[in-house]
Amino acid sequence: MKEQSDSSPRFTLRRLAPADAPIYRPLRLQGLKESPEAFAASFDEEAQRPPPWFADRLRTSIVYGGFAGDNLVGVAGLRPETTAKLAHIGHFWGLYVAPSARGHGLASALCRRLVAEARGQVEQILLAVVSSNRRAIALYAELGFERYGLERRALKAGDRYYDEVLMMLRLDGASA
């Protein structure tokens, strides 16, 4: 079942299932290759993973896809913690929108859909975003995420280090 995006009539959103791994994998790898500084995962590592690994990822996380017609052009994930003491936390991960679909509200629509999905499942959502990605930081702030820290040299791609801004959204309305 496809759901109409709240932000843009150009796209439809739906939760991806393990059967969507063949369309998810290429878009995920495109994001890792295009923006290696934006993800903790690396293109080289994930390109070596077999297709069932991607299906399992779609099974263990909540991943929404944004579609332009039948083409998957954006994704974002939420992974709820499973241990008793951490079960109140969910982690945003893997937001990526293909260049051809940027600037039309798809990233915002994907994030809003995940926040809506998280309500009632977790009490807070955490994320880490490279400090130089001002557009993403502004998007998360617009959604209500608050900065609570900075991890220096959090990622290393090649010979370059990247700091990550740590952000939190409390779903109970309290501030971080």
C-alpha cells in the first residue's frame, strides 16, 4: 500500500519490506559512494554484503522509501533498541535522497513519517549528523531535534576526519 507524502505530491511513501531489498540495495550503495562522509558505513564494506543482508536490515529496522512513480529515490531508517534498559530509544539512520529528487521536500516527508511511526514505540530518537551538513542539521532542528553534543573525529573517510553533531528528539514533549 502506498501512502501519499505529506510534503510533496510528486512522491509516495511506503515502508520497505525485506522483498524490497533488490531496489533498496542500489540506492543505499549510491548514497554511500556519493557521500562517504555522511554515513558511518562504507561503500566498500556494504558493496560486498550479499542481498540477504539488505533484506535482513529491512526486517530489523523501520525503513521508509520515497518513490517517484515506481522508482525508489529516497530512504530513511529508524532502529528501535531492543534491550530492556534501552528500549525507550530509537536511532535515525541512513537518510538519503537521490540528487534528482532533492529540493522537493522528500527528506522532510521521510523524517516526519519516521517520527510518526516512532510515537508509541520509543520515547526519544537519537541521531548523529556530520557537522558540515548544515541542510540536514537545519532539517532535523525544524522537526524538533535538539543538539546535545558534538563527537569530534567521529568518522574517518580516507585521511580525513569528520565531527558529528549529536541530536535528540524527545517524543514526550520535554526538551533534550
